[in-house]
Amino acid sequence: MERVYIFDTTLRDGDQTPGVNLKLEQKIEIAKELERARVDVIEAGFAASSAGEFENVKTIASIIKESTVATLCRTVSRDIDIGWEAVKNAANPRIHVFISTSDIHLQTMMKKSRDEVLEITENMVKYAKKYCSDIEFSAQDATRSDWDFLIKVLQIAVKNGATTINIPDTVGYTVPEEYSLLIKTILEKVDGKYIVSTHCHDDLGLAVANSLAAVKAGARQVEGCINGIGERAGNTALEEVIMAIKIRKDFFNLWTNVDTTRIYNLSKMVSSYSGIPIQPNKAIVGLNAFRHQSGVHQHGVVSNRMNYEIIDPQDIGLPKGGIIVLNKNSGRHGLKAKLNELGFQLTEDQINKVFEKFKKIADSKGEIKDEELVDIVKEEIKNF
């Protein structure tokens, strides 16, 4: 099986989420937890964007010893100089340079010709290479670029020292089949030794699907953020990609080096520090990801969790338990399991009595909390 490298940009792209402003102490804690989770690359920030951001990147680079620490730079010598100064003391530094390749960016934002982009790419990748052996090159808005021109740019980047070439879906425009074909085309037409990376945004809700399609097509690095935070609709949710590769190894025949038992703690930490709550039905880490409300589902998971769960909650760092949500849709199997979980050993007649009272309350109230169920038992069953 081949390895997929995980590139976390929570501290850079995630910190660009509207309303988010991670403090240095918070970034350090997140970076340390990412390292404990064995994330391969931590993008610590955009060092040239401000004096404060430079200090953030420099501090994190000096602390992290196992993961690669990257900083984002425009294809401008000043950015690269500052970026290198920020990461040069990292145990494993990476310079990440980017330039746009789509005509809309070139014409309306950059005011550059295609020939100028080719020249800048050559000069600036070569310039970064004099500082660092690990160079990542990103073609911003790659998925809206002319493919022939994109391949020319990427070939120049690789020829001049890029070791990773990133194919960003900057505005969340592509779809899985198209992105997969693009990755395959790049691997076929760009000569040299390099890793293809993905960086997908979720504007159409396809960031994870696109990333996984690219991995299946031959990409071997995935970029994203914990909880999928980031610009606009956010980035690829890394926890979803990591668990998809792990659970469906039969399909992908790939692996990551991530310690998945750190996922839940990372998710809670990022949510707390960013101030962005996790939606209850969020895959992998949402409140309801391992909770069951309908009677049929409760019967199934009580018999065998695999009936309705494909992930062991302990694999993401969650303890067992808490799977049954009691409300009007719940059946006797779910109620009995919850009673056992709470330490009650009741006869069938007692369960029936509690069930009748429970249903009456649940019909009007909705979810019944554990303490409310205890009160029902004490009210309906003598000696409790």
C-alpha cells in the first residue's frame, strides 16, 4: 500500500475563516496536537503577511520537531526571504510558493500574461530552492485554468526544484470525475519526481469527495483543515479524508500515518479556539455521529454496533457509550439498553411500566435526558 501525506493548513487557511483570529498560544497548542497526531505537514501561516504572523510561524517552527513546518509565500523574492527566515530553524522546513494560472485571475487580478507567469514560476521556484530542498508549488485556481497552460507551468516548477505540486480547487468549482481526470493528466504529462497534492474548497460541498477522487487518481498529499474550516464555505475536512482512507482501505489500498485517536480532541480544540461550533450532523466528529434515535436503529446497534456504525468511536478518541438517544421514536430495545447503561436491572414488567410513562412524556417533550429517565424509574418503580 502507498502512503498519503496529510498537510494541515488549519493555522493558515483555517485562520483566514471570517471571524477567526487564532492567538499564538492557541496556534502552538493546535500545532503540538497535530504533531502528536503524526500529521505530516503543518502550514504554520503566511509569514510575509504581517510582523505578527512572521513571529507566529517562527515560533511554531522552532517548537515542532517531527512534522514538517511550511509557510506560504507568493512568488515574490521578498515573501520567500521572509518565509525562509521564519522556518529556517524548523527540524523539517518547507517553502510553499504559489501563483495563479487561470485566465480570470491573470487578467482581472494579477494583470499578467501567461508568458510572464511562466517566467515568474521559473525564477521564483529556483530562488526558493537556494534556501530549501523541500519546495511546494501551488497553481492557484488550477481547476479553472487551461489544462495545457497549467501543465506547462507545473513542468517548469518541477524542472526548477519543486518537490510537491499542488492542484488547488481554489473556489470549489470542480467535481470528482473532472478533478480525477486532471490529476491523471498531470501525472502522465509532467515529467520528473514529485508528489501531487490536493487543496480543495467546499463551495459546492464537494471538497472531501474531490480530494478522495484525486487520491484514487494518484495524488499522494491532501491539504485541508480540521473541521473543514477556512475561507468562504471552508476547506477539505481532514478528519473525513483520513477516516475514509482508513475505513475503506479495501477500496483505496492506501494509508496515512495519522494517529486517528487524536481526531476528536483536535476537533474540539479547533472548535473552541476558532469559536466555530461543530454542526451536530457533521461526519466523524459531530455530536450525533455515534448517536441513534429511532427504535429500529437502536435495536440494531444494541445487537451489534456494526449494524449501523462503520467506525468504532474509540478510533477517533471517543469512549464507548452514549449511543442511545431516547425520544418518541425509541423502542423497548433502546430503552432497555439505556437502563442497563445507567445501572438499572429491571424485570420485563417493570420495563413495560417505565416504557409506557416514558412514551407519554417523550411525545410532548422530545429527547429524554439520562437524569429524567432516572426520575421516571424512581417514580414508577418502588424500591428505586
